[in-house]
Amino acid sequence: MTPAQAFVLGLVQGLGEFLPISSSGHLIVVPWLFGWPEQTLAFDVALHLGTLAAVLYAFWKDWLRLFTSAAQGIGAGRPLASPGLRTLLMLAAASVPAAIVGLLLEDWAETVFRSPLLVAGTMAGMGAVLFVADRSADRATADVVGFRDAMLIGLAQSLALVPGVSRSGATISMALFLGYRREEAARFSFLLATPITFGAARLKVPELFADGGTLQLWLGMATAALSGFLAIRVLLAYVRTRDYRPFVAYRLVFAAVTVAGLLARSAGPR
């Protein structure tokens, strides 16, 4: 892998992790379209470490507020009366389904799921789901996530193990279906990215740093961090006044380009 390729992969990881367009789908299809050597799943997870840094930096005040509120509630002897602790518990509960599914289907994620045709199908299918979910946001009123909703959003997040689904796309869509406003759906999705990304990175990244890492690794991670932070800021500002239709259109176009690439290769010389 060249430094330029690592930069591009870091860029698509950062943008795709937080915009509802699937970072994993891009990490499979982009190298395939350009004929680059396939990077390992561990490298993909290392890029997630860059986006983990982005979401921690973007929401450090939120995390500080949550933990401060939780500590105050515990100190007062009324932990469940603390809004911060309740939110932390909801985030923990929502992280469980994806953690279980990730452990059960880890081998499939490294083999069966790394298919451009599968990515094309899930990109288009999830685009349709996001379009329908976004229509319900105009009537949304909810802004505090309860246990049932947290579990449903967590189940939606577990679907993101399949490339092309998009972790943010699945969780945002579920939150929109449940009646949450666009900005609140995106915010909860971004906070939820922290524990599951940390868990995945903790399992896969150590082997990459056994020799201190490579230039490509560090470049990819830094690019993912910077582009991820930008994506968070842009999306939160965007959805305050606009809907998700541009992302639906992008997903459909990306799926069409992928299918066109498959057809071109199948029709080429053998």
C-alpha cells in the first residue's frame, strides 16, 4: 500500500463513518475499483481508531457532562435520578447487540462480507430505508432515549457488520423511525460509535503496532481523524435545517457505479 492509497482510505473512512454512507463499504469497493491491493481488516479497524479520536474530541464536553452528572447522582445516593448516568446506561445497553454479533460473525466479516456485489446491494437497500425513515422525521418529537429504544438502535447498529449498511445510517434510521429528531438521532449515533469502535480497535489494532506501525498506518489514521471530525461537524449543522435525501442519492449512485464496475469486468477479456 502506498502513502497516497492510505490517505484516500483514511479519507473515505473518516467521512463514511459519520456520514450515513458506509465506511466499510467504501473500504472494500474503492480499492477494488482502482485495482489496489486489498488491505487487511485489521488495517480497516486501525482507521477506526482515527475516527474514534475524532468522535472523542468532538464530544468530549458531552462525555464530561455525562460522567459529571453520573458522579453527582451516585454521590447524592440517587444514581437513577441522574440524566447522565441514564444516558451512559442506554449507550452501554445499545452497544451489547453489536458486540455479540461482531464476535459471532468475525470470520464472515473478514471473508464472505468483503464482496463488491454485496456492498452494492446493501448500499441501495439501506438508502431506501434511510429515505423512508427520513420522511418520519418531520413529525418527530422525542429527544430522550429510553431502554427499549436504546436496544432497538443497538440492534440496528449490529447490522452494520455487513459492509454497505453503514453504522451511522442504520442507527440514525432506527432513531428516526422511533420518533427522534434528525439532530438528536445523529448525536446519539455518534456517541454510540465510541464504545463499539473502542472495542473493535482493542481487539485488532495491537498486532499492527507490534513494530511501531508504518507510515501508511499513521497517515491513514491521521486522515481518518481529521476527516471524521469534519464529517461530524458538517452533519450536525446540516441536519438542523435539512434532510438526508442527498445521502440517499449518493448511496444509490455509489451502488450503480459498483454494479457498472462488476459488469465491465465480467464483460472484459478472459
